[in-house]
Amino acid sequence: MELVRIVAGRARLPHALLIRGPAGIGKLEFARALAKALLCETPASQGIACARCDACRWFEQGSHPDFRLVEPESLPESVAEEGGERKASLQIAVRQVRELADFINLSSHRGRAKVIVIHPAEAMNPNAANALLKNLEEPPPATQFLLVSHRWHHLLPTIKSRCQQVALPVPDARAAQAWLEEQGTENAELALAQAGGAPLLAAQLDAEYWEQRAAFLRVISAPDFAPLPVAEELRDLPVTNVVRWLQQWSYDLVRHGCARDLRYHPDLAEAVARAAEKTERLQTLRFHREMLRWQRVVNHPLNPRLFLEQLLLSYAELLRGGTRRQAA
């Protein structure tokens, strides 16, 4: 267990850890468990937090004086702290990092470590990242930084170089599926496949998501697929989901062609097989890469309707390219 390994070597723990991995696998929960263990005053066996001391109780109540969580204001905890009165930001602002100065420079209230969790670290704007870098270059005594990141490659190289990296893997599929079933998730296997193996993301998929997914995949796999009428029919769908579904769909088209296997659509094997016959593998790979690129910038398209039309026109061209190749 990675947490046990880290806390066992707490005496040699570097001042900054970069906890990285795909979204939805529990990295923030891991960071919080590590922070709690570092602050615990009567650690249990293997150094894990005891859950009984004053420090553990304060931590669970969100009131430990030696702990800080820094997140974008758009995340629920941050909005709650601000009362929701200001427009929530998607970024971690330089103000939030600078506000840590007093916390860093004062002595610990309990005579132990001070712990700062930054989540997700890639949400820091350039000024915030540079402000944090100063603390990482000249680490204050008895202060532990835990940076949690889904897209660690977006972080400044100078920040990454000053952190020891902890790469967390996607959980075992059987264990993740069992956990989802315990949470009451219907069709846990399919939900886990849709979430790319990330159980926390899978648990967030609600009835509206499944209805929208079914509607989208039904029309793009139909024999008479026509991009512009479909764009009109699906104009209210979130474009982030559309890009995600096209990325997953194109991935399985390639995977089916190579290995007769599916990752995201075990419930639509026949539809994937029919679509794969209409496409050319290299073109599908290019389309897939394009969807991956769009996922990084798709949160705020200037015109969602035109963007949706363009995506569906690109997919229609992919189908026509495979048909032309077969006719030749």
C-alpha cells in the first residue's frame, strides 16, 4: 500500500510531493489520508492516522489549524468558504497562494507538521504557480506540500523538478466494480468502462448522463446518419460530453479493428463492429487524436452549436473515407 510506504518513511519525506494520475481514481482522498496521518498525534500501526485523537477529529471537521486545502473557487468546498457571493473561478489565483504566507511563517499550533494540499495543481494560473515556486525553492521548516494533479504535464517543469512524484495507478477493475456496487451504482461494469476505470468518475454518472449517451450513440451509429440534422436534434447536449463520447467511440473503432475488443462500449459491440467496417484505421486514429486535443480546450467553445456541427461533419467524413476505400 503506497500510503503505508510513504508514512513509514515520514522522517525522510521531502518537503513536496506531486501525487499524480488520471482523474477520478481517488488522488485527493489519498492526499487527505496522507495529510491526516502526518498530523495525527497518536498514529496507529504502520503510521496511519488513528482517527481518535484531537488532531484527527479536527481534521475530519475541517478545522485543523495546521492544515490548508487550496482549490479553485469553482469547487464546492471553496465556494462554501466564500459564501458563494462571487463568481467562482476555475483557476487557483495568486491571491490564494499568497494567503498561505502567514500560515507558512507561523509555528505549528500543535508542534507537529503543517500540511498544504493543492488540488488540482494544474489549475494554478501562471502567477500562482510562480508564487508557489518561491516556497518550493526555499521550503519553510516543518511544512509539507502535497500537490494533486490530473494533468501533471501542464505544470511548470521547475515545479515538477522540486517535487518527489507519486504516481497512483487506476484501481483494480474487480475491486473498483465491487466498490461501485456497494455504492448502489447500476450496471457498475459499464459505468466503470465509461469512466476509463476511474471509480469516482463512474459513481457520478447519473440517469441524465445515460439518457444523453444512449441518444447520441443511437444517432451516430444509425445507417442513415446525417450530421446536420443530428446536430439540430442534439443541440442541447453538453459539448464536453460529445467530444468525450466521440473520443471513446473512435478508440473502440480502432480497438475492434485491431483486437476485436472494446474498452468503452461493451453494451454496443454490434454497433461498433458495423461502424468499424465503414472506417479506415489510420483516419480513425487521426480522428481520435483530434478528439483528445479538443478535450483539453472544449470547456468554453465560442459557439457550441457550430462546434457540434463541425464535430459531426468530421465524423461523417470519417465514415465516407472508409466507404470510398471499400468501393475502390
